Amino acid sequence: MVGLSILVCIFLMTFELGQTSVIGETENTAQILKLSKMMVKLESAVKDIQNDNRKLQNDNRQLKEVIAELSNRLENEIRLREQLEKRVRICEIYQREDDGNDVTLPQSSRNTTAKGKRISGIRSSNGTIAFSAYLTTTLSSPSNLRPLIFDAIFMNEGNGYNHHMGVFTAPRTGLYVFTWTIRANGGAYFNTQLLVNGLMYGSMYTRDYYYSNSNSATAVVHVAVGNSVYIRTGPTGNSGHILSNYDGYSTFSGWTID
């Protein structure tokens, strides 16, 4: 009887240990499955973060390129403004010297580049404001954002146009018409802009495909007294030479209509 009791005890202990082992393995399997699912979610989250990071890096690179381009444009604008201010200071002296000068016509019939004496133009005393000027020489490969100085004058009623710096300064507030013609040659192409007090009010694209080609543009602008108006090359799209001679001049003109 004692031996039978011992056998029964051993059996019960073995059974309980087996049950405990089965339960432990089941719990471990559940934990492993849970951890596996968490790993899958973490891997997906890591991939999303990596994709977002690549996108941010690309956006950052594009932003740096835009900032660099804007910085270059700003530097060009500052440089051109400084040049214009320097020209204004110099031309204040020239302007006083020009007052009362007679008109000297260009010798275009004898010189194909019209290298005549720079003229101060015709001035009227009836209050009319109008000017018309042209380039006396061909401009070779002008740079971007370069003011064009139409250095010879056909007419300057009201004395608003300064041929030393290529800038018209409005003698009074009013509605003005401005027009400019650009002549290109030998496959040249140019973007030119009309600026009024630093703001663009007109733009034109000129391109020559064969021998020579001219394009003109016109803008109607309300200009306040003292505002400056001039023509410059655009920020991009400029190559070749701007022609101006007896075959056809590159010109800049303006007048009031009120």
C-alpha cells in the first residue's frame, strides 16, 4: 500500500509539472507573436520616418537653391542701384552744363554707327512733356539686369530725360506712354524691361533668327512727379548684341497723355 501511494504521488506531480510547462509555452508563444507585431509596426514607422527625412532633405536643398538665386538677384539689384546713384550724382553736374545747349544732329549719313555728339534735345516752353532717345553704338553682350543708356536725344521737351544715365524723371504727375524698340542681330535674343521707380511695368522679348530683327513694346503708366523710368535687360535670357545704326536704331520714348 505504501508503494502504491508513492506511485500515485509521483504521477500527480508529473502531471502538474506537464500542465505548467504547457501553460508556460503558450504564454511565451503569445508574447513572441505580440513582439513580432510590434516589430512590424516599428519597421513601418521607421520607413515612414526615413521617407519623410528624404523629402525634407530634398525640400531643404531646393530651398537653399532658391535662397542662393534670390541672394544673387538682390546683390545685382544693390549693385545696379549703387551704380545708378553714382550716375545721378555725376549727372547732376552734366545736367546743369546741358541747360541751354543747342541741338547737334547725329552724323548718321557719314557714320554707320551714328557716333555724333551727344545732344541735349529740343525743349519747349508750353508745358509739353515728351522725349525720344536712341543708342549711338551697338551694345556687345550686355549683362543681365543692365540699364540701357540711350545716349542721344531726338527730342526732350520738358527736360525730363537724362541721356547720361538713360533715365527719365517725371517733371509732373500724370499718365504717360512709354515705348522702346530693341534691334538684335546674328541669332541674338534679349529680354528687356520697363522699370518705373524700381517696379517693372512692361517686358519684351526680342530674338533674331537670320540677319536682323527689331521688336517694340508700349506701356501706359501713371507716374508720380520725381519717379524715375528706364529700360534694362532682364534677369535671364540675354545673349548677343543690341544693334543701333543707320539701318535701324534701338530707341526709348515717352510722353504725357493727360
